[in-house]
Amino acid sequence: MPEQKLSQKSLLSEDDVTEVVLKELENEKNGKSNSEGVTDYPILEFDDHALGLLSAGVHETLQYSQITPAGGKVYETVKRFCDVVISALALLVLLIPLGIVCLLIYIEDKGNPIFSQVRLTKDGKPFRMYKLRSMCMDAEARFAQVQKENKSDGLAFKSDNDPRITKIGKFIRKTSIDELPQFWNVLKGDMSIIGPRPPLPREVVLYTPEQMNRLLVKGGLSCICQTEGRSDMEFEKWVESDIRYIKTRNLGLDISLLFKTAGAVLLRKGAK
């Protein structure tokens, strides 16, 4: 990913990761938590070596988690079957509409309408998550310039007036159309329909052990947070809602969240 390098080095060492984590723990000890939002991410570039280190660290941390995800093998099997059926049908129905939106994105700035970004899912496993591109082509390279405009109260980056967003990008974000290609991730098995939203590596490297519990299960298109305000929800409450889902997940809850997600999208609740 074409992002700013850390200390002009192409590889992220284990010492680099340790330094960032220790600094974050010291900030929490001194009362400087993530509640005010991160405006200077210490690590922006993660190549394969760096992702391997981060993934291994997440896996090791989660081995000591006191949380046991709800749902057994039958639940996991049925959930996967539903994911495959729903995502396949969604892609079939949305094929032409997505094609039209892709054409409009291309017409605006002649770039690839599909954007992929490395995210982390269960046990810290990295994968490429797909979206319709709502930003300019060099958005990732320009992140270092806009990160100080973070309006989030936590680790996730949010900005009301991000200059990287294109005209059509504002529309597809507001309507959540930009997220539709993730049905392909669901079909492939990278994600589930319902589950905690997969975080970026630059966010996970700053996670506390409690926040890392979000990665105990496979990431999803939507979870409790996305049905109760999305961008309007405070980060800590977002984490709490994901952990609550992990502790209580079942097919009934998944179906309920699926319908609530549809309602939130139609009402554009918390969409930005």
C-alpha cells in the first residue's frame, strides 16, 4: 500500500511494534487514552513482513483472552451456509447496478472504480477488503496529510470534510453503496454478513488487549454498532457492542441485525 513510511524504513521490525505498543500503554497509564481520537498514527505502512508480525502478535494476545465466543460448530456451519447463499444472490442481483456505479466513478476521474485495502479479521489474519472507490486515486498516499483532521473519539479515522472524497464518493458513502463489493469478500470466506467490522492494521497496532477481542471472530459487513448509529457511536461503546455480540451471538441475533442493518441503511442512520 502506497502509504507514508516509518522512519524511512521499508520493513517494520518487532522493536518498532513493541515501541508503539509500550508508548500507547504509557499514554493510558497517564490518562491519555484514545478517547480524544488519534490524530497521528505512528505506523502507516505495513508490508507482508510487518503484517506477519502484527498478525502473530494478535494471535498470541488472543490466546490469553477471557472471552469465549458464543455459538458452536452447528452455528458456524449454518452461518457460513447463509453467508454463501445471501452473498451469491446479492452479487447476482447487484451486478448491473454495481456496473453502472463503477462506470460513473471511472467517468469522474478515470481511475479504477474498485478499491482494495488490507484489513484484519479473526485471529489477526490479514485480507484484502473491497469497496467501490469513493476517494481520489492517491487517497492512501495522502492519508498522512489528513490524519490530523480525525473527528473520531478513538482509533478509527473519520472526517466530515475529507478533501480526498470525490463527488460521487459522497453519495455512495452516504447510501453505503460503496460497501456492496464486500459481498465478494463474504462469498470468498474472508468476512461474514454479520460480525465486527474488520479494522485497519494501523488501528490494530494501537489496540489494547480488550479492544483486540474484536478479532476473536470473523469480521463482517455489519454488527450492533452499524445498526445503532455507525459513525455517531463513541469508539469505546463500539468496542463494547462488538464484544457483546461475540459473547451472545446466535442465528436469531444475526437475523435481527441483518434486518436492522437494512433499516439503518435505508434511513442513512449515522452514515457519513
